Amino acid sequence: MRARSAGIVFNDQGEVLLILRRKAGREYATLPGGGIEEGETPAEACAREVLEEVNLTVDVGPEVLVLDNLGNHEHYFLTRHARGEMRLGDGPEGTVRQSEENHYAPQWVALDRLDAVNLLPQQARALVRGLAPAQDDKEVEQ
């Protein structure tokens, strides 16, 4: 079983950062993450993978889910204080793996659009909604 780690990253507007994927004719989305390297903790892998995939430095918070999924033992962490310019990072997704057949596109997605995105694994959708920061009630201008 392969060990993976992923981060749940929200911006100030309460949008979640997803990697929109197109691979082998399928379209889906994932949370930024990837394999845990030898000698690395799941939390360290989360921070490294977010930086490699989407060019953001994050503070890794609590582990919020561990699951076995498609031959992977996956760790999910809530992150805080994302810093940097969000874009496809300098890791293998942006430098080696990116092609017409294997496409990666990081994007901020509003929570009310989550149902329109094929977010995998299936548990991620409820997890993201449950962890979303509360948005301050905005006063209606009259």
C-alpha cells in the first residue's frame, strides 16, 4: 500500500483549493497532495506536496481523515495561512507529468460549486464542507 498525504486549503473567500484533473479520458478533482517520501511524516509530506503542486507554503494543522483508498493509505490535513502565488507548482505535476492526456489545473472552487465537481475520493466533499471556515454575515446595503 502506498502512503499519501493531502492538504485542505481554504482562501479568505472560503473557497477550497482543488486540482482539476483530466486523465485517461476522465475528469475529476482532488485535494493537493501526493506520496509520502521515506523518512518524512505525513504532515511534512502534506506541506511539501502543497508547495510542489500549487506553489503555496502552508502551515499544516490537524489531521482530519485517514483512509485506505484504491491501494493508498491516505492522510488528510487541514492547513492554514497559505502564502504565495497559487499556480501549478514546480513539482512533477507541472514539469514532467503535465500533458494533453494527463492535465493538472489548480483552481479555487466555491463551496456551492462542489456538487458540480467530481471530487475524489467521495469522502472529501463532506469533509471539505464540514471544515469550511464560517463566513461572516455581510450586511445588506440599503
